[in-house]
Amino acid sequence: MPVLDIKTFPDPVLNRACRQVREVTQEVRELARDMAETMYQAPGVGLAAPQVGHDLRLVVVDCSEPEEGQNPIVLINPRIVEAEGATVFEEGCLSVPEYTCDVERYERVVVEAMDLDGEPITIEGEGLMAICLQHELDHLEGRLFLDRISPLKRSMYKKRRLKQIKKDQA
Ligand code: K2U
Ligand code: ZN
């Protein structure tokens, strides 16, 4: 059950629109299992395949309370079919180190996907789950929450991050 390496900005895999999962193979099952393990260890409430270097339309989410135990929801080829309302949440991202910012999202979304058994599933999300689903599905389009904030804030973060990487490499 290996914990996977989480890619961070500016890794190009984070900017790629991901490929549809054609078939739920053993490799896809193992990747979903390892993504869940990696998510819990981070800790996080969601993780998308590009964050661990796979440009596949696959995410895992678990917004349940820790005392409720681990109940990862695996979503294959997810898409938003309903979206309404507006809400603002201070988001972070496991692939965007040391930065949080207010992001506006839909308040409620309905997502249709396929589960690991190849069966269709529908998830209705409100509150944190709605935000998490939108955040993870953005990852599948190669979009980070940075792409939903002002250009000034984005450029300031990118400049600071690239400077930090150079400093770490010196
Ligand atoms: O995709 C990721 O980087 C995982 C994020 C997803 C997320 C970001 C913002 C808001 C909701 C979900 C991680 O879960 S960040 C850690 C976290 C934990 C609890 C609540 C919010 C964020
Ligand atoms: Zn993220």
C-alpha cells in the first residue's frame, strides 16, 4: 500500500487535461487504492490522479469526519451535471505548497461518475464536499485553484514559489 509522491507546482503534469479511463483494470484499482492511502496520510479530503503523476480522469474524496473512519469515494471519469448557488472557501492544495486563498465555487453540485466496479454513481455535494468535488474535477482539467484567483495574487505566489525552489536547489 505505497504512499505516492505528490507533485507540486510547477510540475507540468498538473497543467494537463487528463485522459478518460477506458477500462477499470487492476492497475486503475491499485492506483485508486494508493491515492486513498496518500490522501489520508497527507492528510486531505480529496486527491486527483494528476497530483500523483497520472493524467487519468480519476479522483478519490472523503469529506467524512475522521471519527467516522475511512470511507474513500472513488470517482472514475467524473463530470458535474448540476451546479447551483455560490460560496467562498479559503482553499489550499496538496500540490500548491504554503498557500491558501479565498476561492468562489458553486454551493451545491451533482457529479456523475463510474465506480471501481464499472457501475454508474451519482454524488450530490454541499458544503465542503461540493468544494472538494469542484477542486478535484478542476485538477482533471489541468486547473489549480490558483487559476481561479486574481492574476496579481497568482503571479505573486508563482514568483515566490519559483524563488523558493531556486533557494532550495542552491
Ligand atoms: O486536491 C487537493 O489538493 C486536496 C485538497 C482538496 C481540497 C482543497 C480545498 C478545499 C477542499 C478540498 C486537500 O484536501 S487540502 C486539505 C484540506 C483538508 C480539509 C479541508 C480542506 C482542505
Ligand atoms: Zn488540489
